[in-house]
Amino acid sequence: MQEICLGRAPAAAAIVRYNQRAIPVLSYVAQFAVPPESYKISALAHRSIQSILRMPGNSISYKLANNVGFCSGISPLAINSYCASVRYRFAVSEASYIEQLRTDIFQYLSSAAHGSSAALSSFSSVLPHGGIESTCILQSLHDALALQGPLNGIIAIAERVPEHRWLIDYPISSMPSCYKGIQTAVLKILSLDESCAVLSNSLYDKCLVTFPSDSCGNICKQVDWFPKIEELFKTVNSFLRMCWLKAIAGAWTTTCRMPEPIKWPCVFGCVDSRDEIRHYIQCPVLWQLAREALSISEHHFSIGHRLCFYDCSVDKLRLLAYSHLLYHAIKNDSDSIHSNGFLKSPQYIQQKSTNLVKALRPLVT
């Protein structure tokens, strides 16, 4: 993970590396057993995704992190679903042997107990674990075949989505031709429980957390805002899309957002305003600098319009992305900060912002 983060690759490339290098680390063990709860693999995956996307912690929920493909071009693999699908694939491939071995074990226990039903009752459905705390490998594989444990979610999903009912009776029911293999099929189906049920609602709800109505006012949105922005995203590069997502998530690395000892005021000089995204999404100086740099005029200044919940357009995405770029260029510029950690004068910052136009403008075209 550290190598992927240090690479600072674009979102799509970083997620591809994550899917190919980080997730498969668990594949061998996951064939035989459920990863222990003490490992907290969901939390690890959640933090990892946000790190490779260069977002502060808790910017987006775990389920939303698994749904970033509409912005990045590819979604991270859902880690619990991946582990369960690997185990199911292995269990199915050795199903006859697993069932025979289980039968042989119970027959041995029965003969050893000399027919005592009391001695055998404790092993009626669960294999003996030999005194260890975790479930034995054979029991884990049998549970996978019976769709128990993490795979139990398939039954609930099949009730909601009848087209997935074939998996309950697999391999008696054949696998649809749209899947490349049983592991891919199980992964896709189980991932439904690790993803947002309605992505548009999750995004808007997150936006309301980032920009609460008590400090930012009501955020207007069109009824069909998400289909429109999905169509718009097809015409722009992933950088503009990710800048939009980071704005929705409040994932700007401001001093108020990050655990930094010195909390700045507005870096562009707004009086009585803090260094936080709630201000910058409405900061008149920042957005004026963006409009001048891109030669774009704004007709509406509400948060709903700037975040493309209303009348989305490429120009609005470009202005938002440029504002994102300009803020972070200043934030990470050592020349803009005194040795004591405080900002230089607003006049210096604004002049610096004007000088950065040639370097930043090509990134949002």
C-alpha cells in the first residue's frame, strides 16, 4: 500500500494497482478461512482506498469508497466479497472431496462414540475444532458450499434480485454466460452488499454532511441531477471528475480538516473566514481568480450550481477543479508560508495565484 500511495498515480491507475497488488495478498488464506475479525480488513481497505485517492480519513464511507468507479473509471474490489468469492471458488472445485471427508469424519466420530447419541450430539452439524478458537478449514469450506457465514448474503441478495437466484442452486443451476467464472460471479453479486444501494442518494447525503444547511444554506438539486452528471462525466477527464468527488466529500486538505497545529484563516484574505472547504466553495476571491484564469463567467453562485447539482456543465467542473488545484498549490507551496507556519500576506498569496495560471490552466482543459 505504501508503494501505491508514494507513486501518486492518477485515481484509475492507483486503483488498478490496489486491485492487483493489495487485495490478492489475502487470496491464499481466504481460500480456506474467513479472515479473523481482529484484522478489521474492512477498516484497512477503507483507509487504503482513501489514501491512494489522496483523501483525508473518513472523507467517504466504506460503501461509497467501493463505488468511486463512476469518477475514477474503475472501482476498488470489495475486500470481504473478494475473500468470500475466493473461498467459494475453491470449495466448489473440491466439493466432492470436502463432502466425502466430512462424512468420513462423522462416521469416525460415530464409531468412536460407540453409538452414543449424547456424545455425538455436539457434532451434529459442526465439525470438531480441536480446541482452537477459529473455525476449522473443513468447516469453513463446508459453510461456503452451504452459503453460510459471509456467503449467506447471497440468499438475501437473491430475494431482492431474482436474476441472481441461480447461485443458490449452483452447480445444479448453470452459471449465466455473462460471467467469466464462478469467482467473478460471486464477487459481483456479493459486492452489492458492500456498495451503495442508491449511489445518487449517498452522494447527496454526503454533500449535506460536508455543507450543512445551518452554515451553508439549502443545496438546490434537480430531480434528475445524477443521470445528467453521469452523461457529463463521459465527456471530461478523470481529474475533473475526481475533483468533483473530493469537493462533495470535503476532501480538501485544509488546516481545519487535517490534524495540523496551526489553523489558518482563509488563505486568500477573506475576513473572519476559516481555512475550510465550507468557506472555499463560496470564497469570492478564490472563484474570481478561477474565473479570470479560465475566462469563464458564472451566472449562479450557489453551492448547488457550483457542485453541478443544478444545470451541470463542463465549465462548472473546470471552475471547481481549478479552485481545487489553486488552493492546494498555495497550501503546499513553501514560499507562501513563513518559517513559523503562518501564511504570508493575502496580497502575496493573490499575486502568487495569478502567477500560477499558466501552470495550472492546462490541467483542467
